[in-house]
Amino acid sequence: MSRTITTNVIGSALLAIIAFATTECTSPSAPEWQKKNKELISKHNLTVRDLPGLPENDIESNLESGKVKNLDTVERIELHPGVNARIFWGSGGMASILQLKPNSNIPEEVLPAEKFVFVLEGSVVQLIDGTALTLTSKERENPDGIHSGTPRTDFVYLEKGSKSAVTAGPSGAKLLEVYSPLRLDYLQKAGVTNLPRDIADVATALTPNVEPNKVYDLYDIQLTALAPGAHSRLVSGKNIQLSFITMDPGSNFPHHIHPEEQMMLVLRGDCKETLLEDETDMKKNDMVRIPANMVHAAKIGEVGCDVLDIFWPARADYLEKENTTMAAYHAIIPDDAKLELVIDGKKTKPELYFSEGPKWLNGKVYFSNMFFDQNFGANPKKSSIVELNPDGSYKNITEGKMQANGLYPYKNGHLLVCDMMGHRVVEMTTSGEVVKVIADKYNDKPIDGPNDVIADAKGGVYFTDPQFTMEAEKFQPGRAVYYVSPDGKVTRLVEPNEFAMPNGIVLSPDGKTLYINNCYDDESWYPVKSEKDNYVWAYDVNPDGTISNGRKFAKLFLTGNVLDRKGKSSSADGMAIDKTGNLYVATYYGVQIFNTKGEYVGMINLPSFPVSLCFGDADMKTLYIVSYSKVYKIRTNMEGFVQYL
């Protein structure tokens, strides 16, 4: 289904938006807040817009205009045996947080409104017009040497008039339901009296950006930039729109208004929300209803803030922003591209543990198979280097001799190999024979743990050393990045510990720019803090291979658990680059993609977090992504760049 808004719908929506003068009229029966709101609209030079033709009802919301309320203070209502809900509503949208006991069910009903259902915990079987769909959720695993699972939140969109029934899984479920228009039966259960016989729909609806009756994972919905410091996963129906927005620590959003009603629920973090002139602290499970054209602003706290905004009616301007986002993303990742599992190394032999450093060479993917225990204890005797055929068959080319990390094609069809625990970078044949040591010392002392490696067009070699080794005492004074000239001279390119943990490294196709990412930073458990934070840094490459003019290039998204502890760890690891200069970064969050200006383009979501990646196949348009014991691939529209010598 197209994710675009039809021209007719956009035209209708735009015609429906009528600009009003800032001298907004108020009637004697208008709410008290509107008088102050009128003054603030003039003070901040805001333009009032109205959306005429919206259905009206006399049903009072259980969220007072502009007043913060905690979800836990909303009365819990039994909808069905074993099914309880906290329900809140505005003028046209209604949300309910449902708790379902194991194997409980919501009997079949004909839906009186369009509905979204998100599984926040557990699992359910959702029956839609007789078709059973399984929806589930999964929390993010704390990463260690063997755990890497990413979160999952399944949801489905159901149209008004659909037949719906729900059965909870064996561990029960927690659901978020969102409806438009309001459900009269839910309002009755909430104790609302003098209800009308029916509630009208929005007359001019927008085109949903998701298909009905199809299961989606919320993390597969691309993040759309709404404002500096704010990105959102937008899920839109005909009447109602959900914006799962993440806002950066310390960001500010000035006074503004919009013609849609907004219900805001804080999911994580904190903010200071200004409603009219009152500034209120909001934390998890706090919520507020912001009527159309109410002046509001926000200051985001030091751990950032994730919020669910429910807009009624759906915002056409947000959907237009999403269309722009999706056009840029699909220029790189085709609309029909699907992530494919190539290997599950726990079901095949030889067993895979922690896959790293993949590179395409002579029709095959070569990658390191590093053994770690749960605490990242290494064991070179259980590690190997793997040769993978595109059909999924694979074998070890060497095993039990080294715990290798990053690889790169080199001269004579050989490989550059970071022998991380062996404290050296070597040249190796594809049959596993070491033919040359490229670097093993700097200033007459051993290098520590070479991690990632690339070659330039002259045969010079760049590598990172984050000192991720087993020895308590390190040989070098700190984590660093090095260059080995074609004649073998080793130069340290950055000051020791200038990066808290330099990891992935890649050159631009023209060889003029070197990119380095920073894996960990600002962590209480990590020995180094730096100014590099969660960025990919760019440097100019000088004629002698040294670098200068270091600058922030791309800001990497951080996950909620990292933000909560005030860290800056993206877990950025391997990187790939295509011939046009787009950069692909394997991170804890997913594969983050940036254009040549360092602007965020989109993210590839995986079931476990990606460690590294490379382009491959005959046309070099397939991304191979390694993730612990698994190897995935996805087709792209871009041709990958590798410096073959």
C-alpha cells in the first residue's frame, strides 16, 4: 500500500484549514483558559488555524484542558472477565491501557470506530473478520557476550465495522488501544451519563499510512524528523494519528499551536511542559490534553523524553514530513526489500558466537567468529575466521589460532586481519595462512587490540585500537587510531583516549575523508570519558595519510536504557559506505543510515542488534549484516564501495 497522501486528500485538507486573525473570538460560554490563550497567541505572534466541519459532541473529557494528570489516577474498569482498562478520551480520540489475565478474552464485536491495538507486554491472538493474527512484544535485552535481543512491539490497524476478538496468551498481555470516534460502550462503563445515540466520524478523512489487518512491528516504522531534536514513528488512521516521538536531552520546543487536539502520554524520561503560562514537570505515565490552538512549549530533561502524542484529527503536515522521509529512505532501501536470515549459527555447524568484520572478496563473505562468554571473556582457541557463500553454506578457513576482529581485502586477493588478542594486524590468505605482519608495535611497545581496519588506494592501512583486550595493564597509553604507510611506518593519528572507544573506521570513496565512530562514552562502568560522544567523526586525509580538521559528522541515536543512565554509548561498531558516500553504521539501535551531509536517512531494524556489515553479491548491492550468531542480508539500490588493490 502506498504511504503517500493522495493529491485529492491533501487538497481537501488544505482547503479545510482556514487562517483566523490572532484576535480569536470567544463567546461568554468559552472556557476560561481561552482568554489567557488569546493574549499568548498575540504575545508569541502565532497564527490561529481552525479545522471546520469537525463533529461536535457534548461529552466532557476526563482530562481537563491543559492540566497534567497521571495515568495511575484514572479508575481501572473491568471491561470483561479478566480484562481491565484505564480509559482516557478527548473530543474525538480515545485510548485505553488494557491488562489481560492469561488466556482471557474480549468477545467478538463489530467495531464502532477505527482501532489501533499495540501489544506492550505479552502476546495476544487478534481475530479480525475471522482471520487470526498473533501479536507479541519483547523487551530489549541487556547486551553482553551472548545476549543481543532488540525490542519488538507488534500492532495492527482495524477499520470501523470490522469484526474483532482478542485472546490473551499464556502469560497475559498489556495492550494500548486507540479509537476514533469515541466508543459509547466504553464511556458507559466509565460512568459517563447522558450520552448521545451515536458519534459522528470526521467528514474529511486522510489516507492511513498503514494497511488494515496487517501486523507491524513499531520498530520497523521509520523515524521522521518533526523538528530539531525530535523524531517520531508516525502511525496514522483515517481520523486519528499516533506519534511515538523521541526528544533529545536538553532540547527546547518554543511556544506553538496547532489546530488538532493532542493527548500526550509520557513513556520515558522527563520534560517541563509549558501549558499557557504554567510550567509543569512531566514524568513517565503523566498525561495531558492540549485542545486545538492552545499555546504550549516544552523543555526536555537531561535523559531525553519519549512521548505518545495522539492527535485528532490526523495531522496532514506530519504525514507530508513522513512522505519526504520515506522517499529518501526508499531511494536507498527498496520499498519491497525484506531482511533475510542467511545463517543461524546456533542451528548449523561450525557454531557461530560473536560474528564480526565482514568483507566481500572474490564472490564470498569473510568474517570473524569471535568466542566470548557472557562477561565478554575471550577464548582464541574457540574462535575462527569464516568463509560464507551467498547460498548460505560456510566453513572455517582458520580456527583456534587467533581471535580476529575486523577484516579488509588487501593485495593479491589476501585479507587484512585484526588479530585482536594477538596484538597485531596481519596479512592472511583466504586459506588461513598468515603471510605478513602489517603492524604489531608503536614506539617499540606492542599495540593492544586492533579492532577495525581499512586500506587506502596506496596500500596504506588504517586501524582502530580501543584496547578491548583481556590484559589488565595495557601496552599503549590509551585508546587510539593508527596509520601504517605503504613502507611500514606506523603513525598514531589521534591523542590517546581522545576517543573513549574508537571502533568502526571507513574511508570515503574518493579517499579524502576518514570516518571514525565512538562506541562507548560517558558510562560509570567505563574507564574513559571523551568529547566524542555518540557521533561519527569525519577527518580530512592529508597526502601522507595523516588526518586533520576533525569534526562531528553524524549524530547516532541512543536507546532509552542508555539515555536513562545518562550515557552516550551507541555501541557503534562496523561501518560500510556506498559509492555515492552514504554511510551505514551498525549500532545497538539498528543499522543507522546517513547521507553525504551526515543527515539521518533511516534505520534497518533487526531481531538482534547488528555488530558489523558489508556490501556484497555480484552487483555489490546487498548488505550483509552480522549479529552475534546470525548473518542477515537485505537488498539496496546502492552499490557498495570497497578499496580493492
